[in-house]
Amino acid sequence: MASVITTFLFIAFVSFTLVKVAFASDPDILTDYVLPPNTTTATDASYFTYTGVRSIVNTTYPSKFTVIKASLKEFPGLLGQSVSYAILQFPVGSLNPLHIHPRATELLFVIAGSLQVGFVDTTNTLFSQKLETGDMFVFPKGLVHYQYNANGTEPALAVSAFGSASAGTQSIANSVFNSTIYEGILAESFKTSADVIEKIESGLKS
């Protein structure tokens, strides 16, 4: 009987662990909000206010693709709240290059203009779409994706919401070619020569 109970408890523990891993995200909090470390007193409303996006109001588009983030790093009031935003500004012909968000799904809403977007799943299938003003698109957590303003005359503006206060952004190009990975490994991985790898690395650094 003892061995049966032990086996049951082991299976229950493993099952619970797998479920926790499968649904891992920002941890739930047990209070209304979380204060920064070493802070014990209640704060006023300014702690829950972020004004960093005011810079896009009544201004012209930047000359290159620009992201204004409202994540935990910029907005400490998001601590424990499992949500963040990014404002994406796309001048004509600009690209948000291939990247991933390792800790959150991204829900993108096109406010102005149009965008070509897409992501690649783990079977190497590309899901691409043209989005018009008012459209939304979801990029599953951890998958490679991009956004591109193919319009030759109009800029685009989009807002992205994330299911984490710190979704993280990992550039595919920089992670691969702008790190300290040995060039021989990169050349073999991409079935090319070291001089091609060096040319790519040089282009990223310029």
C-alpha cells in the first residue's frame, strides 16, 4: 500500500510540475500591486503613471523604425502585473527585423497605415499577412517574426501588447552574427564560407 501511495504522489508531483512548466509566465502576485525592492510604504498615483509615450504626440515620424517601450524597465509600476506595451513607428519602407519575445505573446494593433507581418512556427511554416489600419495580429510567444511597412508613400503606426511586464526582445541577426560565436561554426551552420560570415558581421556593426 505504501508503494502505491508513493507512486501516486510521484505521478501527481510530475504532472503538477509539467503543468506549471507548460503554463509558465509572469508569476501571480498575492497583493494588489508590487512595490520596488526596499520600498515598504504606499506610493501615490505617479507610481502607476507612465508619460514616456508623450514624445510621439504631435511630432513627425522618425527617419528609421523606432520602438518606444512601456515595459518593466521603463515603467516600474508594471512589476507583477504581467502586461506591457510597445509603440512601433514605421517610416516608409522600414522594417522591424526578425526577432523573438522569449517571455510573452505579442498582440499587434495597426493604428495608422498598413504593415506586412509574419511569423515562422516550429515546422518552418511561414504565416504572413497584410494588415490595414484597424487590424490586429497575434505573434505566438517565442516564435521568429517581423513587421514591414511596404507602403511606398505612407508611414505606419502600431501598438503591441505583451502578456508579460518584461517580454524581452532577442534580435535574430544580432544574436547570431553580432555575438562571440566562432565564425567557423557560423559558416558551417549556414553552409557558407567564413568571409561571407565576416561580411554579414561587418554590415551589422556599421
